[in-house]
Amino acid sequence: MFYDVRRFIERNLPPIGVLAVVILGLVFAAQISQPPSQRGVPRTGEIAPPAWRSLPPATQPLQRIGFGSCFRQDLPAPIWTAIAKAKPELFLMMGDNVYGDVRSPDLRELVGAYKMLAAHKDFRPVVTALPFLATWDDHDYGANDGGADFVHRAASLELFKNFWKGSGTVAAAAAGDGVQNAHIFGPVGQRIQIILLDTRSFRSPLKRRPRGVPGKGKYLPDDTPSKTMLGDAQWQWLAAELKKPAELRLLVSSIQVIADGHGFERWGNLPRERQKLFDTIRASGANGVVLLSGDRHRAAIYEHLRAIDYPLYEVTSSALNLSFDDPAEVGPHQLHRMYGRNNFGMVTIDWSAKRVALTIRDQSGGPVREQVIDLGRMVPQVVPSAKGR
């Protein structure tokens, strides 16, 4: 077969054409001989990262933290004006910070997406006004619903770190090849711990819903013991972080944790891993844990009364400029009707009253959903020791 192709080329192409074919063949052979992780070489030099504002001092007590997800870099985003007016002291980008699903070996789609974000006329002014922290989700990871099997994972990580390195995100990242990072702000009595998980780099493949099986969404719960959401190293890191002292902890997952009743991406697709998360929080003795998530292109607030030793709340805020106006979804832990238009979230802390307001705000900055929680209730139960019985 190879001989026939070579004879056809020699008979029908001039010498310069034969040489070109040979060179192209050698280039192709060199590419396919490389491991998949090395085939995609991102052009990080093409991206000029924003001039990020510095993070607040570690001793500064924070009262207003903003958060959001799902930002389409090629669409207008007037919501950033409302975010700036809300004056958060820190803003958390919870994933899908760009849409750059990779189709090319040099990751040109993701490179282009980051370049557009850095130059976005609505986003660029906010960067100098607000400090940012970030994690990623599937579309800035580079693969829709992608996990550990994404062949360009290493190259995508290089792009993420190059873009966000000035924000403080990368400097605080855990050792290893993920984007998980953690921070503590404030003095004793007013400490906020912010933990941003990486739910992409190490996640096992999901179980797809077979055609014809009833239900909403693409996936079914998979109880396989070997499957993981975070990977062993990140689980160990999270357990250690949760043991650090703080009065309020914002645990950021790019995908929903508490939400049930749908078959899209969520922790419930790996139920053993979700239970492990609850068990890890409980075993650490961590107080004041609140979950923040994105991904869903709609917003909602959830409450789970039995997951840990005190009520566990989750706020899903999505999207900043790509919402799906379909708020009909309901679930067993959902507190309010979903909000289906562009939105962002705010955590507002009244330290003197020990109250926290979890608010979803619309594109103009007005509150559309809110839950006020009492930090005094968000403490583990004290189990008497055997000696004290």
C-alpha cells in the first residue's frame, strides 16, 4: 500500500512537490510519535495577562465577597458595571471564565479566548478595581464536561497559570498539577477561608445515560468505588485546609454539590465522592462551611440539613452573560425558584451580628434571591467523650 502511494506521488508530482510531501509526512510522524500531553503546545506568549489588582492583606477583615461563573468572552457583559458598583472586596471566578473548547493541537481556541477576555471592554476596567481569585470548569479547561482523560490537560494548565498568575491564584495553588488554591483573610474572630477546588484535572469519566433511558440530562450516578472527583492528593490537601482555624469558609466547586434531580454535571454523579466530601467536612471539625458553585447557566440557593453536623448551604451563580432563561427546575434541597437570567452572587458578612447574607443579584445589581444564615448555628455538634459519660 505504501509503495503504491509513493509511486503515484513520484509519477504525478514534480520534484519540489515530492519534497513537500516528504517533509509534511515527517512533521506528521513527529507529531503522532509524541505523547498526547506534548502535542498541544500553547502559545502563552501571545497572551498579555491583565494587570491584576493585589489581593487584600491577609489581616484585613472582609465583609463583601462577589462570585460568578460562565463568562462568554465574545459577548457584551454589562453585568460588570453592576458588580463594580456592589464594591466586593474580592471576586471569585468559579469556572467557565472563558469558552475555549479545544479542537486544534496548539490550543488556538483557548489562546484566543484568553486574549479576548484580557481585552474585553466590560471586563478590563474591573480588573484594576477589584481583586480576583479563580478556578476553572470545563470550557476554560478546554473540553466540554472534560476530566482527567483530557489529552491537553498539561497545556491547558500552562495557559491558566499564565493568565491568572498575577491575581494571587497561582501563588496560593497547591503543589501538583491542578488549580486548587486556598486563602485566609481577617483577624481572629473574623477569619474567612476561601477554598477553590479543581473538579476537572483528576475527575474520573462519568457514566452516560443510555439512549431511551428516561430522565433529565446526560449522566447517571456511578457508584464505582475507584472513581474520583478530586484525586488522592487534592483530597488530602482539602482535609488539611479544613482543619485550619476560620469563622467562615467559602468552599468553591465549579459544579453543583447539593443539587439533585438532574443528570447534568454535579457531585451526585459520583455519589461516593459527594459523601466523601460531606464526611471530610465533618471529620475535620470545620465550622462555618458554605458552598459556592456555577456551571448551570441559572442560579439557585440550596440547603441540606443532614449532610454534615449543621445546615449546609450552597449558592449556585451562573451565568455572568450566558444564562438560559429556564427556571423551571426543582430539586429536594432547593430553597427558592431558580433564577434564569444573567446574575452574580454576593456573600455579605455582618461580623458584629454574626450573620451572613447569601444573595443572587441580577444584571443591574438588584437582589433577586437571598438567604440569611446565622454563623452561630454553623458549628459541629460536640460529641461527649467516653470519659465524660
